[in-house]
Amino acid sequence: MLKTINIIEIIVAVALTVSILLQNRGAGLSGTFGGDFGGYYTKRGFEKFLVAFSVFLSVVFILLAITSLVIANRL
């Protein structure tokens, strides 16, 4: 059981990392050359999905970590 939770936790961690890296913040070198105006804009479409998916994955990751800790302490 613990091994299964650990494998799922690794998969969730990789998916969370990828979803965070796919988000575009516009805070890179492109801002130097006028790539982003720096103003506020509303997230729409895929960008909004990525933010919600990242939040979901982080909650799942935390719950899996707590579950793994509780199971490990019982053994």
C-alpha cells in the first residue's frame, strides 16, 4: 500500500512540475525587449485551466504526503 502511494505521489509531483513550468509569467528576458506590457490581464482558456490544475495537483500531492506519513508511522 505504501509503495503504491509513493508511486502515485511521484507521478503527481512530475505532473505538478510540468504544469507549473507550462505557465507563462512573462517575467523572462522578453520583458527587456518589450515582450510583455506588465499590466494586469485575465487568465482565459488553457492558461486558466493550468492554474486550476496546478492547484488541484498541489492539494492531491499534500494529501498523498500526509497519507504516506500516517501509513509509515503505523508500520
